[in-house]
Amino acid sequence: MHILIGGFIILHGLVHFLYLGHSQRFFELQSGMTWPEGAWLFSRWLGASTVRLLASLALGIAGLALVAGGITLLTGQEGWRGLVTAAALFSAVVFLLFWDGSLRRLDTQGIIGILIDLALVVLALTVQLPAAS
């Protein structure tokens, strides 16, 4: 179970690096996807390149923290719960802050990631895993 859950957490963290690459316009995750431009909180005061840079930095931090949380679980260390909880909450907040404020195309705004983050928080806070062998 540790391998399955830890691997999933690591993969979820790695997806953040795909969004990071997209936000820096290294590639396009989906045709016509403009995320994070138009972010409801930042776009009024900051230019598009600054919004993309902030999103990239935040996504890098979230991705690294999730990968570290997954590795911590895989290695049987006790701190995985706190690390995964903090990383998943941070990730969800990042996607909420860089959301464009509309209910259109939520799949390109990170809604699936937010749902996964919330599931990881519930998992980390409630599920009792047997000791790693």
C-alpha cells in the first residue's frame, strides 16, 4: 500500500512540473489553454509574464514538496502525513489563486488537481497504513 500511495503522490507532484512548463510556455498542455494568464487575483496588478513566473515558482515548490512527501512515505518515515498535507493544501491554494474566476473549462484551471489535493489531505489525516516493511 505504501508503494501505491507514495507512487501516486510522487506522480501528482510531477504533474505540477507539467503545469510549470506550460505556465512558462515551454510547451502547451492543451490547445488554447491560457492558464495562468487571467488569474483573478494577480492579473489586475501584474503583467502576464510576471503572473506566469509566480505560478511557475509556486508550482515548483508544490511539486517538490509533493514528491518529497511521497518519498518520505515510501521510505517509511513518520513525517509524511504533515508534509503531504501541507504540500497538497499549498497546491490547492496555488490553483485557486491562479484560477481565472470563471466556471468555464475548469479542467484547464486545475480543478482535477484540487480534487486530488483534497483527497490526499483526507488520506493523510485519516488513513492508517500498516508499518512499512
